[in-house]
Amino acid sequence: MCGIVGLMTVDGGPRGGGGGLESMMSAIAHRGPDGHGRYTDETVQLGHRRLSILDPTEAGAQPMERHGV
């Protein structure tokens, strides 16, 4: 199974310190040892772990990009 984690702020404050996103991604590493990625901006931090079951090739990678925003 893959996994997704994230942090968000709505008031402009910090999104969590002390390596919060890295800690969460490490905690779910067993859910997706085949790949990982992260996306951050001023209000959001997202991370994911990938488990390659159906498509173990690089073509099955899930890039973390914003489209049409």
C-alpha cells in the first residue's frame, strides 16, 4: 500500500517544526519502500511513499505537481 502525509497552516503560522514531514514519511516507510516524493509551498507540505506492485517501472511514478492552479 502507498501512503500520503501532510501538514497545513491556515493562519500563516509555522506548518510544524522539527522535521515533521520527514518524521511522518519515515513512520510510513513500510507502506511504500519503492519511492517517495514531497511538495511544499507557503501553506502546505505533502509527502508520499510508493509501493510498486502493478507498475514497478519509473513510468508508474507519481510526480507531485500542481496542474492548473
